[in-house]
Amino acid sequence: MTPRLASVRGIMLAVVVALLPGLLLHAWHLGVVVLLQTGWCVLFALLVEALCLRGRGQSVRAGLGDMSWLVSGVLMGRSLPLLVPLWMMLLATLVALGLVKQASGGLGRNRLNPVMAGLGVIAVCFYQLLYPAPVLSVPWTRSLDIAQVLSQQFQLSPRLLLDGLSGATPLARGEMTAAPYLSWIGYLAGGVGLAMLRVIRLEIPLAMMVSSVVLCMLSGHTLPESLHSLTLGGYLFAAFFIATDPVTSPDTRCGRVLFGLAIGLVTELVREYGLYADGICFAVLTGNLLVPQLDAFSRRLFRPWHAWQKT
């Protein structure tokens, strides 16, 4: 019999542990900025969650005890573009935990994925203030030390001047050797582990990957290129750790499949024709809004034959 975690706290801690392999590989490839940004987001998540619980007149100790704030902080740190200033991290966390989660009634009552809502506000409102995504073959962020990262996060020094073609700082040109991007392996392994513990269901990530690969091939890419696109950006991270959120995804199996297909479809459309390099944020939020309709359609589609005769 497959083991299953019983408590919310146990589930949240399992998710954090499952995130660690991918997160550490991500930090190994892109530099210390990944760990610093994650640490700040976890701190902000703790503070915002505690303030919201106190403002709602609920027990802060009991509310923080479920550890959902820790998961939100880690997910937010990984989801936000690298090297965003502290005020952007705080704003994204306020939107995620204050507006989307706590204002909706707390854990389990939010309609939208909190982390993706916070990321969406930053992506739409402050797009021109964000640094370009590091080139995975030669990531410019790897050359930054702790002092440089903190100086940028606190906005104590001017913005870095990046080479328009290579995406590297002048100091770092020629100083870094290309390394394989292995973060996706960590997230894949962590996601499969959560599925084995029955924390998540695999219908959503599998449907996402199928729809993205098919649309990518229809857009003119080869099968190897389409499969390789799944390892880029935060695709597998979002597929296993964002889209599978049980609160903001369908309850029915058919609904989850359709949900995953929709997210993969929108993601690939944004990647191919949109302004953003990765459209996962907008794809997940779109899927969240469709959850009631997808569940209703699924229940109607698979209800007993005699129930159809009454309509």
C-alpha cells in the first residue's frame, strides 16, 4: 500500500524536502543569488502570514504551525526573476499571502494560486525593471558574490550593465565555463517522490508536458527540441510544484487532465508568440479560473447513463 501523509504540516514539510534537490542544483548553476532570494522570500512569507493571522484575530502560533508559509516562501523565491529588489519580493508576498490567501479566508479557500498571483503582479507591473533571464550556457548571475547580490537587492548600487547579446556582465565575460543545467532533474525527482507519497497526482504534469510538446512540434520544432523545451525555465518546477496545488486545481481526474492540457497549451503559446520567455504564470492563473467549469464538465461527462435521460 502506498504511504500517504496525514497532516497538513507533514505534507508541507514533504513538499519543502522534495523541492531541495532542484533548488540546490538551481543555485549551483546560477549562483548564490538563488539562495539569498529564497531566504528573503521565506522571511517575508513568515512575517506577512503572522501579521495577517494577527489582523484576522486568529492564533499566530497555530496558523504558522501548518508550515504553509514556508512552502509559499520557497516557491516564491524560486518563481520570481533573479535579482529583484527586496521591495518586489515583499510586494509579491503581500499579494500572494495577504491578498490571495488570507483575504480569501486562509489556507484552502483561495481561488488562485497565491505564488503565481504574486509573480503575475511583478511580471505585468514591473517588466521593464527586471533583469533578463540568465543564459543557461553562461549564466551571468554566477559571477556575483554575496555583497554584490545584497547591494542589488537593497538597491544600494546602480543596476548592473549587461551585455545585450551574451547576457553577461563585463567583468564575467570569458571567466565562466558552461555547465549543464540539471535543476530540472531535481524537480522531476522531487515531483515523482511526492506522487509516490500521494501528495500530488501525476495527471496534471503529464498532461502539461504532452500538450506543450505537441504544440511545440506543431509550431515547427522537432521532437528532440520539443522535449528539451520541457527542461528549460521553470517548466518542470511549475508542473510538479505549482500546478498540482490541490486547492487551486480540479478535484476530478478528467478535470485535472483538462487542467494540465490547458496550462501546457497557454504556456507554449506565450513562449512561441508572447512577450514573456515563459508563460507558466499566466497559464496557471488561467487554469485556476477554469477549475469550476472543468470539474462540472467532468462530472457531467462521466455521470451514469440513467442520469442523462433525466435531462
